[in-house]
Amino acid sequence: MSDISTDIAAIRARAFEIIRAKSFGRKKIILASGRESDFYFDMKPTLMDPEGSHHVAELILGRLRGETVDTVGGVAVGAVPLVASVTTLSFLHKWPLPGFFVRKEVKDHGTRKLIDGQESIEGRDIAILEDVTTTGQSSMIAVDAARKSGGNVVLVLSIVDRQEGAEETYRAAGVRFDSIFKASEFLALP
């Protein structure tokens, strides 16, 4: 594995600015959890931006360094661009991490898979990636599916934690949780 950029502080600062400009907003919105909020994170514009995607993937690989992770995955649709950028960058860093995604429902045609992208994740050490966490329930779909498929979920890692219960959800499920950013960092902005 090659060294991941040593200037992680500069990468994090630039990623923060991209997320702030492209993915963070203040207005009334209903979250996936059903809760109402006066701020939101729509990470797709950041993850579809070449620079944003690259920096977020660098930060994730930097955080996963030292973990016993040999594959990454997450729930479709949110985790798909995230997993794709991390797997691509991992190859360039000579630490190839294959990826997978978990469908919310079993595919009703073709292979009828719930987990797609790899033939099997049995026996694999897994990091579940998430773009934004609120209560943590969304990524629990991926955690449960990975466990039922024989995978060992080592960590759930989110780009942004809204700090609204995800940490407690994962702790109760016996899964470590971390995030690159916290909502409070963005909310502190004028």
C-alpha cells in the first residue's frame, strides 16, 4: 500500500469547502428518517464532482488505514458513487479494496441479488460507507445484509454525521461508527 497523502488537513479543508458549496443548505426539509430539519446535506453534487469525489475518497482511505478492512460497501443509491470512488482510488494507492452495494429490496429479475458487486462477501472484513447519517437506520440495512452473508462489519464510516442518533444506533448493534465531518462543523458557519 502506498502512502496516502500526508497533507490530510489540506485535503479535509478543501473537501469541507466543496461540501459547503455544493451539498449543504439551510431550509426546511423532511429527512429519510421522517424527521423535519432546517438544514440538509445532499452529497450527490459533491460525490459527482471530480475534485469532491477525489478528496472524500482520500479522506476515507486515510481513515481506513490501519483497519482490518478488505472490502467496502453500502446501501444503494447513496453509497454507490462513494464506494466507486474509494475502490478506484484504493487501486491507485496499491491497496485494492473491492466494493459492493446492498439493494433495499432483492432484485426481482436476473441474478435476484440483494448484495451486488461481488460474488461473495463471506469472511470479508467490511467497512460500510455512508454519505450522510442521521439515525443510522439506513446503513443498518447494509450492516444486517453483510452479516447475514457471512461478512464481518468492522466499521460504519460516514462522510457527514448529522449527530442525531447514529452513534447510539451502531453502538447498540455492536458496530463501531465514525465520520469524516460532523453537522456541527457546518452549522457553526455564519
